[in-house]
Amino acid sequence: MNVAVVTGAGSGIGAASAIALAREGWSVVLAGRRAEALDGVAASGPEGRMEAVPTDVTDENAVRALFDRAVDRFGRVDLLFNNAGTGGRAREPDELSLAEWEAVVAVNLTGAFLCLREAFRVMRRQNPQGGRIINNGSISAHTPRPRSIAYTATKHAMTGLTKAAALDGRPYDIACGQIDVGNAATALTERMAAGVPQPDGSVRPEPRMAAEDVARAVVYLAGLPLSANVLTMTVMATKMPFVGRG
């Protein structure tokens, strides 16, 4: 039995990936803050394949309980899709409050670390040993958007988290990689259809792609043997203004 934990699973990329994994035969533990949304995702997938566990990834005890529940229910954890994240409000750097900064860091970086730490705890000690962690970065891990200093900083930090975990996981057959997503069509990117600020000062709409396109990439990564790893992968809307000058 292959067992996955997916955070931020109540909507968007997390929900699409959880359903895609379940349809490929994975048992999936759905983590997120909204119990009703998680239950809806669980009901939309293959019967008996998904279990909802409401979890705040910024709560250390809640994250430990999430992984304990996964082991109690399914016996092990083979995959963590570390997907939960938040964008924060667009701000000039000198107008960003400490509270706003800390809120983004708490979810995007500390929450990702707490989930990764618990995945390591389980994967190191289970038999057979090992597993895979996929961190959801962003194209902001490479190139920032205007007025997004907190989000950009956390996504750059996610790359460091990924590389350190990939190194530290080697003795235990724990593979860690990162998927950097550009403009998946989720609630967080709805504003892009109307137009978002560009580095040159203009405001332009940006093309988006289906969240299911990202889910297919997650399923591919999840299906690799632990002897192979994709350290970083970028999946983006083909025509979004990311590559080149503009």
C-alpha cells in the first residue's frame, strides 16, 4: 500500500493532487484547516482511499497528530506533498507589518518544516524505510513578483529546505524534491485573469493552467523509485510572462 499525506488539500492544487493520487491507487490523508472542504474532496475521490484530518500546519502538536493518524490508519507514510501555503497581501517593503511577515513565514516556511520534520520521523523508522517528500515551491523561488517580499523570501527558503532535506535524507532512502508552479488556475490566482502588476509597471492579465496539470506532475514524481529524484521541476502556464523580459 502506498500512503500519501497532502497538506493544503481542501482546494486547488492540493485537492487536485490528492484526487489524482487516489485514482492511481494511493491511500491519501488530506490535511487542511477547513474540515468541510476536506470532506468534500474525500467524497469526490475513490471510496475508501482518502481520509480527512483537519490540521493547522503552523501548530506543532497538530502536525505530529496528523502523521500519527496517518500511521494509525494506514500503517506508514510513503509520500508527503508539502503543499500548504499563503500569499499575503501585496505591500511595499516598508509598508509590510511584522505581523503580516510572520503570518506568511509561519505557513510557508515553518509549517513546511514541521510537516517535513514529521515525515522524516516516520519515514526513517518504518519498515521498509524511506519515502518521498515533494515541496511546493513557486516560480517566485526563482523570480519575484512586485510587492511580494514575504512570499518570495519564503519560497527561496523552501528551495534551501528542499536541498538540505534531499541531502540529509540520503542515508534513510528519503528523496526530497520541489515543484515550482506558475499560474495554476486556483482561487489564489483568480485576480490574474483581470490583470496583475508587472515589473515594468503595467497591469496585464496572465494565462493560467488547470490545477490538474500540476497534479499529473505530482503523480509522476510520486511514482518514481526512491533511487531516482527530481530535485526541482517547474510547471507553468506556457504563455505566462515569466521567461524573458517584459
